[in-house]
Amino acid sequence: MKINKTRIPEVVVLEPEVFGDERGFFLESYNQKSFAEIGLGQTFVQDNHSRSARHVLRGLHYQLERPQGKLVRVVAGAIWDAAVDIRRSSPTFGEWVGEELSEENKRMLWIPEGFAHGFLVTSERADVLYKVTDFHWPAGERRLLWNDPQLAVGWPLHEEPLLSHQDRGGLLLSQAEVFE
């Protein structure tokens, strides 16, 4: 597994070793022992699968209580994945990183607890799988406004995104509850 650091050191891009031939390919998307050896020894408790159409933007989501670390990958299509540091005591508070994840590049993004997460579908549709370190807890859900000018996330948009009602109601970072 190759690890690529991002501008925010805790958020990393993982590139698995892919074995392919005329029959197809094989890769190990998760191995507890291998992940622990590279410093990602978190315990995952839930796997999620999301399918979305082109221009769907999901995010920016987090759980203030019972925060979730996320290991995100795409098995069909492509997304632009974003993580925003919302740890007030962090030197990178309010900064973001974005990465293309696709079935072609087979990259994964590790987003630790203390970050808001979202993605934009850039293909006709995308199937996104993500492992999380804590269970979904609706009472603890929070959302940042995807287009908060203070964050200025560089979404690769060419038209208005398709948003859920809840995501339209996200808060500005300056108004949101964040991690200390």
C-alpha cells in the first residue's frame, strides 16, 4: 500500500497494489494488519455504500458527538472527494483537501475524526464505499454549507450541484459547532 500525504497531514491518499491481467484485477482494499503497520490501526464498525448520479454533491457532513473516521473508495464511476479540518485547535483549521477517487485510479482517502466530508460525482453515476470508525448517529449529525465562502472548497463544478434538502441547510463554518 502506497501512502501519499496531502496538505493536511492527517488526511492521506492510499494507493493499493493492483494485480491485473486479461481476466481483470485483484486488490486488497483493507487488511487490518497492513493498515496498522502504516499507522492506520483504527477499528471500523460499519460499511456504507452510496450510489449517486452526475452532479450530486453530498456534504459536508460530520458527527460532533461520536465522530467518524472514514476510509472512502469508489468502485464504479468517479468522484471528487473533500475533507475540511474542523478542529479549532488545529493549525489547519478551516482548510480543505480534495482528491479524485475513481474506479480507474483505485485510490482511497483516509479522513480522520474531526473533519467534515463531502463529495461531488463527476461521472454519469458513482458507487462510493466507505468504512467508518463509529456508527451513524442521527442526533449527532452536523453539516457545513458546501459553498461557504470562508472555506472556498474548490469543487470542480460546471453547473449547479444536485443537493439534498438537508445539505442545502448546512451552516457556515463561523456558525457551526466544531471540534475543539
